[in-house]
Amino acid sequence: MLQPHIQLDESVNAAYAILPGDPARIDRIIPFLDNVTELKFNREYRSVVGEYQGIRVIAISTGMGGSSTSIAVEELHNIGVKAMIRIGSCGAQQEGIQLGDLIIANAAIRDDGASRAYVDIRYPAAADPDFLFCVMQAARNLNYPHHVGIIHSHESFYMDDNDEQEAYWRKFRNLGSDFESAALFTVGHIRHVRTASILNNVVLFGEDAAASVADYAAADALCAEGERREIHTALEAIALLDRSLKE
């Protein structure tokens, strides 16, 4: 059945999806895929389908925030997608994480609104363990600098107490912050979808997030390389997961 927001149906015939936030990032994913077909571009949801190592993969943008991400998860699930991996950007919340390093989230602090709309806050937001293992293995195989741990999914850059909130969660070894991973993990787990999340660090610890994200949009070399690495890692992880499920 045609889904109202992503404007796709089961005829896409793909079990895997890679989920950037920015529709423009689809252009940077396309060179990694074979036999690419443009699908739809409705609201924030721009999609293509192609093949990676013979595996059919949808690449679809989700926009910014947990609400639009949760809609994408629900509608992709409805058309038969079984595993979804986010590729996004974040700001480092600990020292020693360099620009372009990958942060692989094993879980997310649910400080967003979307995941709370689904289930009590005591319910954890965690990556699928099999998919997480594949992401970690892919990063190691590719020798890409990466860090594995908990991230903080929140609502906005511009809250008056944002600095205080970040300082609070930093004490508990939060590695970085995004908007979407908690919703992805929570909704995915409820809907029996395997999920994972890789974030490209675009803000050094202690620097201003808004200013650094603007630099990233201008294609800072380190951050652009980090984006390439997270795309490559995500696709390699999909290939590893697919092989493991067929063994």
C-alpha cells in the first residue's frame, strides 16, 4: 500500500534502508550504490533505491527530529524494510573525539518528544545488538576512527538551558548529541525492526554547535571525510548483517 509521507509501497522490494537526515546527503550516498533509481521526494523524504554488493537498499532522508524519523520508520516498516541505519552528524560531548570521527551509538538517552509519545520513559532506546556488532565490525575492518557508546537525543539547539543540559549528560559519559536516534531505536524495537545509528562528529568538544554545523555545510574537509566514512561503514554493516542472517 502506498505510504502517505514517504510515498513508497512494497514494490520497492528492499529489506534494508539507510537514513540520512539531510535530503542533500542522498547525492553523496548514490555513488556507493549500483543500479540506482530515483524514487520520490515528498516533504523531507527524498528516496532512491540501489544495490550494494548485490543487496537492494533504500536511501531515504528523514529531515530533522524524532517525529519525522518515527514516521519514516513506521512507513518503511509497512513496506517491508527489516533493518534501518541512521547516518547523521553530532557534536562531541567528550574530549578526544576528533572532527570526522564516527560515533557508533549503542543506546540513546530519550530526551526527545517522539519516543516518549510511544512508551514510558523507563523503556530503553538501544540499537539492535546484531546490527550494532556489524557496524562495529565494519568500522574496524575499514580502519575508520570510531567511538562506541551512549548518545543524547534531544529536541533543539536553541533552548535557554541547552548548555546546562549538555553538561549534565556529559557527566554520565554521553559521547555526542543528535535529534533522531532515540526515536529510531525505540520505534524500531517496538515494530520488530533492526536499527543502528552512526554519527559523524562535526563539532569538537567545547565548541559552538551552531557555528560548527555551518562550517560542515560548507564542506569542511574532515567532516566531509567523516560523512563518506559513515556511509561506507553503514553499507558494509548492511552487507555483514545480510550475510549473517543467511548463514
